[in-house]
Amino acid sequence: MSSAHRDFLIEIGTEELPPKALGTLADAFLAGIGAGLEKAGLAHAGMAGFATPRRLAVRVERLAAQQPEQHVRRRGPPLSAAFDGAGAPTRAAQAFAASCGSTVEALERIEEGKGTFLYYLGTRAGELTVALLPGLVQTALDQLPIPRRMHWGEGQAMFVRPVHWIVMLFGREVVPATLLETDSGRHTHGHRFLAPRPLSLASPAAYERTLREKGHVIADFAVRRARIRTEVFTVAEAVKGRALIGDELLDEVTALTEWPVALAGRFEERFLALPREVLISTLEDHQRYFPVEDANGRLLPAFITVSNIASRDPPQVQQGNERVVRARLADAAFFWEQDRREPLAARRIGLEAVTFQAKLGSLGDKSRRVRVLAPDIAEAAGASREAALRAAELAKCDLLTAMVGEFPELQGIMGSYYAQADGEEPEVAVSLREQYLPRSAGDALPGSGTGVALAIADRLDTIASIFAIGEKPSGNKDPFALRRAALGVQRILIEKGLDLDLQAYIERAVAGARADIERLRSAGPAPTPKAATAAVAATGSAAGPDSLGAEIYDFLMERLRAYYLEGAGAAQGRPAVTTEMFDAVLATRPASSVDFDARLKALSTFLALPEAASLTAANKRISNILRKANTTPPVEVDVLRLHEEAEVRLFDAMGGLREAVTGDIARREYTSALGRLALLRPAVDTFFDKVMVMDENPQLRANRLSLLAQLRGLFTGIADLSRLPG
């Protein structure tokens, strides 16, 4: 290898890293090293990242040994300060030249802006790479996304986990450095038990091979992940089944192992009587094991575990795993039996004793607020009001069951099973499961109308209630997951085509929250469902829209912005949207998210028309004129004051379209409306070419401003085109 280019390796050896964060940390470390090399102008032939439970590493191939020659351009004092009246250099000029290692005579004179300045133009040799690498690595470490760093020992260094060794090699040489209070070297460490002694690395190229052959460590995350997948499938086939391998669990198991070995295990068939989700949750969430099913999708009494060591006695390991699973499933079976000894509805009274939030009352209070909102939403979704009322009453009852107490991830799911066992209506039972959908971006939506109603009502109540007590999200802090809740509401509304007056429902949710907040302040009793409904209706009709409702509307719309701009909307067949397009529609503040979506689609179609650019520019011009005029134009245009042919033509063109455009907007046929408005382009262009809007005659000026305001109003009935570029 040429001495001008060498491989580089940095490895940070730690105690076990958080498995769910390992992938993010590895990607960020690789990106940070890459960004540092690019900023330093250090060329290379490629990079690779490595991550195991005990290390983060990056290898760079054929890294330049030195920066390229640096071109220096430094500005000195202006000539007026660089030379005295006799033309002799001043002390300022001499000091600047000396600081550049030059003379005043060798400096350039360059005219720039309002004067001419002395300039030093030169070159200097680039820094040696070995001198730059420690600082570059330190910067990458400092920028890792670590929410909370920790101290260890008696030192002051802070990292995600205690650091025990650092390898930093440039070619065959150690790069001398102290990072995180740890000196760099060439010794890595293999598997904690299979290879406990330090391993010397001859060069960066030997890194993976040395760890694999001598250290029993597969350093490459992707390679280790593929090996686990293959082994798990193979072992599952040996027990006549098919492994259920989710990406999230596979990533976590990969992050927990350095030398993975898959083993099968079994449990008693009697446990198959438990709900499928209970079995899967026990195996996946609690044990990090892979469930196994047959060709028909039925779970088998088997599982696959991935050990971090090649045991000398696999049957012994298998028996230990089976013992743990047996105990967990026995507990689940006990909870399943105990919970069904009383109906789910019997737990409603217990909700009064469980605090939802100190200022907002109990889960019983929350259930009553949701009960007020859900029936009307259900009716809009084509579902039964009675089913929505019952679902709202039962929605949180399973939180008091023993099963959900032990397996909180099964909330809603267990409620559905228990409601079904109690003989509740099927739609009610399934809605208890669906109320938490979507749980994440891209997750499934509720399938039933009652589930849709419950999911929206519960989220709107949570958002409005938390905003009402002043605990809205800020920065990265969102303890109540309100952003996720808002996105869930928007996804359901748009993808289900549910045309709700969102602003009205926000006001109702705020009214319900405020009523409970005020009651709790005065220590009054919990209202009956009928009284709660009446209180919301009275508060909502008396107060009308207020600043809190507007703030919540804006919050929900910002999540809608994320939905469109981050690609989720496009994945659902929605138009590609820019920030300016979104703002143009948002300026009209549509009450319904479905209406918002229709306006965006129409705007996207309009912008593809040849007239769009000219009319967009005209709208921006009109907006600026009206703003600078700083006056309210007359509501009606005075036809007798239309003196110029171009303004008469525009007035007539607008009059010929107004009724049809207004009708289109009323029917939400926005594409048709914008298509008609596109026909105004010739008249608009001629108007601005021929007519002086800001005429000296105040009456003519006011009349023309009125004409432009009416023209702008035709467009803003759909979107504010002045928000678009151009």
C-alpha cells in the first residue's frame, strides 16, 4: 500500500451498549467520521461501520495521509488604513503582512464592496492526517445522539456506557491519542467468555478476520443479522415449523449478541389455549425469543432462542430457556383465568381510583369525556352511536386487569378478548383493540366505525386536555406522545375519508377538559354522563373558538405537514407537496382534514397548468399591493369608476366566472374551480400591463384595490397562492 494512502480504523470498546439504540449509534458514528473527513478534505476509497454489544467501530479504506495543499485568502486592512499620506505602509499593514509570513510589497490589492483592501493570497501544505484524526474522532463522538451520558470510575469522561479500550490505527501505526480518558492502542477484545484475552491488530484490514477467527465476534451488524435470520429459520424447520421473525426483534437480538447460536425450545401444548398475542408477547417482548407457527399460521408449542455463546451442553441451555418460558406462561394462564371471573364492565368503578393526570382527574373522568365525543364521530363514520357509547365506557377497563398489569403492551387487545367473552357486541369488542391504532407511523388503522370513533375521540381528548393544563410538547420533550396522537388523528381522518369539522371537535374536547379542571379545582363530584354532555354543549356554545382551540388546530396541522412532507402521504397516493403548497392551503384554515386534502390535490393539479406561474406571481403582487396600501378597500366595485378598458375586461371576466367558481368551491370541486380561474390569466396580465393601481385619484385607487381584493378572494377561497414561490 502506498504511504500516501492507508487504511484507518477506530474502535470504541465499551460495556454492553443499549440494544435498541445500537443501530442508531453505529449509523451516527459512521456518518460523523465521514463528515469529519469530508470537512478536512481527506479523500478515501470507502467506509464501513461495525457494531456489537461491546463496540462501535469505523474502518476507512485508502485514506489520504495528508490534506491537499491549502489555498489561503486573507483580507487585511483597507488601503486608507494600510498606507499613510506619504504612501508608506502603516503599522497595521506591516502587522498583517507579518501575520501572513509575507511582506507588504507582496500583498495583493483587491477592490471589494465599498473599498480596496490588502489581501494575502498564498498556499500552505495540508496537515498530516495523523494529526487531524484524534480531533475528528472526538467530534464524531461528541455528536452522537445520546440522550443521557454517564460517568464511570473516578474520571470525568462521559459516554453512553463506560469505555474500556480504544483502537486507533492508521495503516500499521497506532494514532496516539486519549479519548474519553482512554489511551488509544492496537489491542481489541473478543467475546467476553470465548476469547477473554486482548487481541493485537496488525492493521485495519485484519479487523474483521481477527475478531471472527480469534475473538469469536462477528463485528459486522448486517452479517451477524443475516446469520441469525438463517439459523433461526433452519432451526424452526427442524421442529416442523416456520419462525416469526419481525425486523424489530431481529435487530434487537442482533444487538444483544456477538457470536449468535440459535436453539429450539418447547412449552406445554395447554398454553396454546391462551390468546395468540399473549404467547407472542411472552416470547418476543419479555424473552427476546422467536415464536414458531405451522403452515396454516397456527402457533406451535415451540420457540427459537439465540444465545450469545456456543455452549458445550446445548440441551442444558435449552432446558433453562424452557423453564423460564414455562414460568412466564403459567403466570399468563393464571391471569387469563382470574381476569375472566368478573365482567370487564365491573371494572368501570375502579377507574375512578386511577389517576389519569393530577389536574385532569381519573381514568373515569377521561372515559366520560371520550364518551361525550365518540357518538357523533361514530355517526359520521357510519357506525352506531350506542356502540360508541358502550365502547367508550369499556375502553380503559382492561388497564385494571392482571394480564395488562403484567403485559402493558397488550392493553386494548385484552379488553377486546374479555369483552368478547362477556358477550359484548362484536363491534364494541373489536373497537377496544382498535382504539390504539395506529400505534406508530405506517401502522394499520382501525377497521370498524366504532374503532375509528374511539381512536379519534380518545386522542382528541388527550391532546386537548394536556394543552389545557399547559403541558404541550416542547423541543424533544413529549411525555404524553401528543405528536404521535395528532398524526394518528390526521391519518385516520384522511385515509378513511372521514369529513369531520376538526375545529368544532377540538372546541368540544377543550370544553370537556376545562369543565373537569374547574370541577377538580372546586373539589366537586364527578358528573354523570348526561351532565358531562350538557356541560360540554353549554361551554362550547357559549365560548366559541378561542386561542387554545386555535393553538391545538395549529398543532394538529403541523403533524399533517409532517404527514405530507415526510412521504407518508405520497405513499398513500397523495400528491407531492412542498412547504409552500401546504402553507397556501393552511392559510385558508379548512375545518376538515379531508377538505384540506382535496384543496392540496387541486392545487397540485393547478400548478401543472401553463397559467399557474403567471397567476401565482399576480397573487403575490396583489397581496403586496393590498398590504402596502394599508387600507380596507370598498366591498363592492363601483362600475362607473372603471375607466380603463383593461380593468373593465378583468371585472367582466371575473363576473362571468364568479357564480360557477363559488358553486365549485361550495361542492369542494376545487380542481374545477382553479381550472376556471386559470382562464383569467389574459385579463390579469393585461390589467397589470395597462392599469396604474395606485392612481393619484383616491377614488380610482380605492376602486382598483377593491377589484384586486375581489380577485384575490376568488383564489383564497381555495388556497392563498401568494404563499407560493414565483
